[in-house]
Amino acid sequence: NAYPMFHPQYNSVEKRLESFQYWPEQYKPNKDQLAEAGFFYSGVFTKVVCFCCGVAILDWKRKADSWQQHALVSPTCQFILHEQGQEYIRVMSKIKVSVVKSL
């Protein structure tokens, strides 16, 4: 990977999955989805952290999409940019703006 990482020890999806050993199975999204989206489990409640940008998310809604939430809270994350592309981030930022405007 050619981008800087906050937690390089979790740069592989396998290592991130290993961190979810004690992830409460009743929580959504599931650990596979979270690991694919760049997150590892912090071991505290439902707090997950991105290995690349370092953003942490604690409260997950029942039907939350891990990629979408990641892009919404950290639109400059190089991992999302690399995996999903600039267009995905642009679309997610428009969703965020429309949600904020509707409040």
C-alpha cells in the first residue's frame, strides 16, 4: 500500500478479522463487513477503528452499511479512496448533505 496508515498491523483483512474474536455476534454490521471496510475491533463495546485513517465508530445502527458509514465520517480515508473510488466518496458526501438538510 502506498498510503500512510495509523494502524499498519491491521492492513490485511485477515488481521482485522482476527481482532473480532470477541465481537458480540448480535451486533450489525457483522464482523466480515466491518473488516472488509477497513475496520478492526478495539475490544470496547462496539467501537471499531479504521487501520488506515484511524477514525473510530462506536454506535452502529441496526442496518448500517460499514462502507457507507466509513465514507461519511472519513471522506478523505485513502483506503476508501483506493477500494471504492472517488465517485463513491462523492456520492456518499451528497447523501450526507441531503440528510443534514432534511433535519
